[in-house]
Amino acid sequence: MTPTPRGLRAALATVFALALAVVVGWAAPAAAAHSLPPGIPSTSTAQSQLNSLTVAAKGPQTGYDRSLFPHWAVVDSPCTARQHVLVRDGHNVVTDSDCQPTSGSWYSFYDAVTWTGAVSQISVDHMVPLSEAWKTGAASWTTSERRAFANDVNSPQLWAVTASINSSKGDKDPSQWMPPNTAVHCDYVKAWVNVKYRYDLTVTSSERSSIQSTINNRC
């Protein structure tokens, strides 16, 4: 059957998108559902957890260094936490004998794009950044506690995202930065709240207000 003009345009658009992905690594978001990190609570549970968080001003950055949070430790030999997340959240991921992904595709929820190029362009983001944790309670933790936080693959703390969007986020909290993909806003703040709740970290009043507004309007 001869395609209708609309069907033909759709077919051509698909061919173009696939060709673009081969050339530069980017592709339009897939229609199939993508898997979110584990442990994101229901809206009612997130609300309860948010209500229980201590509201306080952030502490100083003094003394902070990323090395105080030994990250990308081995969590499932020989896989490090970073490798574990890349395998867990990717599609058709191929790894070498050291668990390093050599190919695959990854959907970045923050900016709603799928990356199929070099694995080096995929970052594993700490939902609650290490420096944010330091200023909201982790400064008093032991090294073992900070290692557990930085490599927690069983909570919604680690997300595979594009390197550029991870750089854009930096160490900002939800009152300072939210993903440009508004469709993930509800899950984003619920994940943030859950991590802070799990690790007994504090929130600022503006942070709490921003999260509450997102829950009210997006969840």
C-alpha cells in the first residue's frame, strides 16, 4: 500500500533520526518506557518523608573534598557503582571483562535524550550531590558512611545522565535547579526527598518550599 503523505513524512523522519544517531550519537527519545532508578517512593510516602525532614540552613563548605566520599567503589565484583548503574540503566549494554561498558544506549531523564555514542559522555549523577550532603549533615559522618552514600545503587541516589546536563546541575538543590525535562520533575523531587530521608540530611526552607510546590503541581 502506498504510504499516505503523513505516513511518508513520519517514515522519513524516523530514517533521518536513525541516521543522525549513527553519525553523532544522539537519537530522539524512544517511545518505550525507560526504567527509573530503584527506590523512588510514592507521592504520599515522599510527602510524609518531606514532612519529617529537619529544616535548617546549610553548613559551610569548609573542609569538603570529593575524596572524602570514596566513590565508584566495587559494589558487585568486578563492577564499580558507576559501572553497575550504566549496566542497570542502559539498553543492550556490552561490557568487557572488567565490567566497563563498551557499547549500548542510555536514556537521560534530566534532558529527555538518548545517547548511543561514547560511554565517556554519560555521567552517573549523585541525586543529592556530595557537596550538598556535606553541607547538610555528611560533614560529621565517618568515611565508611560517606562511601556508602556515594555508592548507593539500591536507592534513587545514582542516575545515568548526559555529561552536559550533569555539569549544568552541579551541586544545586531543587530550589536552584530542576531538570529541563519537566516530565521527570515529580520523580526527581521524590527521589531527592527519599535520599535526604534515608541519610537524615537537612533541607533549607527554600528547598523544602520548592519541593512542596513541585509535588503539588507535578505529582
